[in-house]
Amino acid sequence: MKFKWVPLFLIVLLGCIWGSSFFLIKRGLLVFSPIQVAGLRLFFAGIVLVPWVYRYSLGSKSTIIDEQTGAQESLIKPKDYLFLFLTGLLGNAIPAFLFSKAGQLIPSGLSGILNAFTPIFTLILGILLYKEKSSKNGLYGVFVGILGAGFLLVPSILGQKDMHLNLSGVLMALMASMLYGYNINLIKIKLAHIPPMAKTAFPFFFMAVLYAFVLWKTDVWGNFQAHNKVTIGDWLAVNQKALGCLLLLGVLGSAISMVLFNYLIEHTTALVASTNTFIIPIVAVAWGLLDHEAIQWNMVIGLALSLVGVYLVLKKE
């Protein structure tokens, strides 16, 4: 009874954190380029997770005892590092850039709605690439989700410029969600034997190192200094607020949230943990409304259909 409300609290908390991430990306884009927004996000996340990288590579959790031979061996094998790097690249680095780039083209609320397609892509790619089996509900969910995506694409297809919808931005966000879905399957198939915290820490750390080079080459510090302006009635400069949003996005929205998500999976199930998917787009749209973004009819229908599709995908037969 003591922990009865902990899972529910974490589900709501994670939904709010990840739903707010699209607004934070939007704020970061006021100063930094999309590649810099993605880079700063993952750099901050990777730095926070360094203690876990040390623990599982050189520290107390770096070795295990083989049950058959009794010999001590490394927890993470050389080939595992390759998949951990791929997880960081496909599940973090590229999607972070795609969502940042999409944030320049479409409303942040719409990005949050498109992120909700991740479970649907997870099922589709699991069936196509890994011969995963699906229930009838799952297949129905995929069909409904495709309908939802169609409604979100309608204005671009019909060329309605007043709908605040850019086809490139929508496709980038959908591609990011698809990569999230592929990454979930990759982790499940190739990294099932790796502890959850190690599966979180190493990918972020690898991408932090990669993006540190990118940030240096793109002169992120020069960009930061160029926007050192304080607006009337405000006490922080534009660049300070943007950097603060990305610090919050990296530390809370990526590193700490993944620690909480792994805790949730360990103490419940992956299915229960995935229910935060229903909260994320609602929070993202709410932030968009507060920021005076236009919410169009097709977005409402697309959101409703995507949530129904996700519900069917996550529902057991």
C-alpha cells in the first residue's frame, strides 16, 4: 500500500515532463540552431549520467560471475558497446535533431501529437523487421493511427497555407517517432541482458561526446554571446533563458526522466510505463495554447485518432 500511488504519480509526471519538452525545444530555437538545440540537450544529459557510465564500465557494477564457470567477466561485452552507440544515435541523437528541426516548421503542440505515434511505429517495425506477432487490436490500432496521420497531413496535401502546417516538419517529426519505435525494438532484441540504467547512461554519454564536437564546430558559444539581450521587464537575457530551457530539457527531460522511466518499468511493466504516451500530446498541446499557437480541426481529429490507435496497440487481446 505504501507504493500504491507511486506508479501513477510517475506516469503523470513523465507525461508532463516529456509533453513539455516540445515547448522547451521551441524556446531553445529562439537562440540556437536545430543541431545546437539537439547537441546541448544530449550534452547536458550525458554529463549527468557520467556516474552510471563509470559504475557499469569500471566501477562496482562492471563485472558479473558466470553461472556455469564461476569466472568473473565483463558485464558489457565489446559488441554490446556497438549496439549502445547505435541506440544513442538512432534513439537519441537523430530524433533530437529531427524534432528540433521540425520545431522550426510546425507548432510545438503538433510535434507532441506526432510523438504519440511511437508505440504504433514500434509495433509496425517489430512485425516487419523482427517477425513480432501482433494481436487483432494491435493491427486495428495501426490502421487507426495511419488514419490519424492522414488527418494531420491533409492541409499540406491540399495546399492550405493557413493551417500552419508544413509537410517537411510533419514528416521529420514522424521520422523521429519511427526511429524511437525502431530503437525500442533494437533494445528489446539486442540489449535485453543489459541493466536498464546502463542502457540509459551509455547511449547518452556516447552522444554527448559526439555532439560536443558538433557544438564546437558550429560555434555554439559565439551564437550564445550574439543573443545577449535583455527584454524590457525581464531579468534574464534571451540567450540565458534559451540555455536554461535546454539545460532543463537535457537534465530533467532526458536524463532524470529516463531514470524514472526505468524505475517504473522495473516496478511495474513496460505496458504500464507506456501509458504516459496518452498524456504527452495533451500536455504538448496545452503548452502550445498557452504560447498562442493555433489549434486546427485536423489536429484535434488527428490527436483523437492517434490516442485511440495507441490504446489499441497497448491493449491486450
